[in-house]
Amino acid sequence: MRGFLLGLIVIVAMTLSVLAVRPGGFRRQLRLVARRFRIVLVLGGIFVFGSLIIRLAFRDGPIVDFGPAALGVALGAAFMILGRDPVPESSRTQE
């Protein structure tokens, strides 16, 4: 139990230190974390719903075997695109 609590404290400390070092300040980084968390929740819901549809529409075959994995890869790629940091205001005005 002590090892678990110590590990939890270390993970929180490392997360805070990494967020504090990144450019833009700590508050901006927490806003970006919250934004990515919302994106993950939406994509997770899409995965659950899509997996349900695959299981109900196809009883057996390769689609049932590889469909959820392909959906997960597609949603992971969508997260990589949607989860990027937005363009800062200062660089938008220079273009």
C-alpha cells in the first residue's frame, strides 16, 4: 500500500513538473490538458458505440475480430490530429 501511494505521489509530482516547464505557463497547460481530456472522452464514447454496432451487426468473421482494433487505430489517429496544441495568438497575427 505504501508503494502505491508513493508511486501516486511521484506521478503527480512528475506531471506537475513537466507541465510547469512547458512554454505558455502552468495555467495554459492545464487548459490544454482539460481540452485533451474532453477529446478523449468523446473519442472513447465513439469507440464504445462503434464497437457495439460492430458486435450487433456482424456475428462472426474478420470484421468482428479486426473491426474494433481498426476503429481504435482510426480514433487514435484522430486524437493525434485533434489533440495538437492550438496556434498561439501571436503567430496568427504575423502570418
